[in-house]
Amino acid sequence: MPITYHHDLDQGTEAWLAARLGILTASQVKLILTPTLKVANNDKTRAHVYDIAAQRITQYLEPQFIGDDMLRGMEDETYAREKYAEKDAPVTECGFITSDKFGFTFGYSPDGLVGDDGLIEVKSRMQKHQLATIAAGDVPAEYMMQLQTGLLITERKWIDFISYCGGMPMWVCRVYPDAVIQSAIIDAATEFEASVQNVIAAYDAAISAPGARAYPTERRAETALGAAFGGVE
């Protein structure tokens, strides 16, 4: 099946993090595509190429710090999902969704599934950003690529963007697939995958070259994969 729903995975667990190792995910598309829908070629893009390549080689995810903002975001997501289910429609949780239809594995961790056609994506906001979003009446541009990637991977008909700030109105905006943005995402992701493959090939060639002084080492302190969870998609 080109699209696989990993209902058995709980987001933030070791199994969920392990399933995402070496996979380009929706939240990372902003690193490979510019706001003008051009394939990105900058320090952040190249750093992510090496990050994903290293994950595939080592099957290890380096721990990331979980700050107060991330913890608040995890709590707010639960409150927002409950409010949405109360006011709009029932929500089903799903840990991870993958698609192999592009020639490589593309991943998305939805904040919820709505029936057979919909998704929700929750963002926890500071009140100044919540005010700006509500006043603008539109989805902030920095989230659009993630939303469109989620729709692209799942082939669902719509996604409800939920902007949440406790003490202010929860704001919901429905987004539909955009063929232009999605085409640009596919182009950027395809080029990204080629770059990852090239880096892995160069690594393999370097360590196996005659006379190479590449000595195996052991990782002395294994950190639980769960420590790396921090609101990633």
C-alpha cells in the first residue's frame, strides 16, 4: 500500500521515534522549500540532508532538549483536540502516516483524523500571535507547507488548522489541497532524497577506500529515544 496508517504508534514514544528515523517528514519541508516555492539550497537544507543521512546510517536519533514551550504545546494539543471534538466533529488519533508513492518514504504525524476525509493540525500560540492570526483571518504562511504536505501524503480532502491559546478563542481555518504548492513540495522532496542518497554513497566510499583510516567506535551512553520528543511532526 502506498499510504500506511500506523495506528499502533503513540506519538512521543520510542517506537514512534524509531519509525521516523531517516524519513523526511511534513514539519521539515520548510527546510527544503523556500517561501517562493523554490528548492532550497542553504545551510539549513544541507544540515538536514546530513542529519537524515546520519540517522539512516546509524539508526540512532540524537536527543533533543524539551523546553517549557514544547511541554505547553503538548498539553495545548490535547485541550484543542477535545474542544474541536466537542464543537466540530469526532477526532481519531493516529501516530504516524507514511507514503511511498513518490519513490521514497514521506512521513506525517497528524494531530488527528476526522472521518475519512479530514485532518487537524494544532498549533499552540502565544497570545500576541493568536491575536495576529485571528485578526488576519488566515493561516500563517509559515505553517502552510506542513499542512499541504500532510494533505499530499494522506490524499485527504481537507485539513483544519487549529490555532490555540488558552484564555483566547480557539481559531479554526479549513485548508484544501493546493496543486501548485504540492507540486513544488514533490520536486523539493525528490531532490532532497537524491542528496541524502549521494551523501550516504560518499560516506560508504570513503570508509571502504583502500588505506582509509576509519576506525569503528562504540556509543558509550545510549539515551532513550523518548527524550528526543519535542513537538515534531
